[in-house]
Amino acid sequence: MSEENEIKNESEESEIVEENLQNETNESVDPLEEALKDRDNYKSIAQRAQADLVNYRTRASQELEETRRNLKISIFHRVISVADDLSRAVESIPADSDAQWSDGVKLVLRNFENFLDIEGVKKIESLGKEFDPNFHEALMYEDDETNEEGTIISIIQEGYQIDDKLLRPARVVVAKKPEIKTEQEQEE
């Protein structure tokens, strides 16, 4: 029996040695696999951080551009009132005034309008056009048989836009067809 026990012990010992060898082999592979997994993980983290940085820069650039655009709109919203004042001054120049003085005021207005044009501020063309509530504000309606209903027949205050964005709607008078009175209404 002792021989049998020795054989059993030897076979058990050989199994234990084989398991230890397998464990050592597995342990020697695990650090490499772990290092590869860590590398992939850190690479993924770095890629996400880089993408986040690119997105942040893009968003910050867009916000800065939007702020500039809003500031430009705010400034020109106030400046167009100066153009209105100059236009009224030119319209109210007395006929007997000094020609040099009136020419000077007209030149200032023309230069101011050129400045607005260079900066992208454009007048909204309205006279004779169809009324568009996106660009016009109707202050009055007048009976008019010569124009189609909804046509702008007079401008009270010019409208302006900058880079296709409305600064101020044109304040206008719109034509409407006169009401046809019945015979009964005419008698009264």
C-alpha cells in the first residue's frame, strides 16, 4: 500500500507542479495583457479629452462671433437714428439757405450712408413693394384706387437690415381698396 500511496502522492505532486506552472505562465501573460488594456483605456481617454477640447474651442469661437454680431447690431441700431436725423435735416433745408451749407449737409448724409453700406447696413426697399410683415410695420392704411391692395404707397420711416438680419422694420402706409358704398348708404 505504501507504493500505491507513493504513486498517488507523486501524481498529486505532479498535478500541483503543473498547476503552478500554468499559474506562473498565466501570471507572466497577465501583466502584458493588462498593460495593453491600460494603454487602450488611456488612449481612449486622451481621444475623448482631445475631442472635448476641439468642441470647446469651436463652441467658444461661435459664442464669440455671436457676441460680436449682437454688439454690431446693437451699435448700428442706435446709429441709424443719426441717419434719420440727417435725412430730415436735408429734407427741411430752406430754399433760400446758403448753397454751400446745404451741399455740406447733403455730403455728410451721403458719406454716412456710404459708411453704413460698407458695414453691411442696408435700407429696406419698400416703396411700391408688397407689404411684408417681416420687414414692414403698417402704421396706416389709405384708400387708393391706383395701386393694388397691400402695396406700400408711402414710407414714414426707413427700415434697415444688417447681414440679412432686421435692425428696424420700415414704417409704411399701405394701400387698400376704397369701400364701395351701396345706394342706401349713399342716400344717408
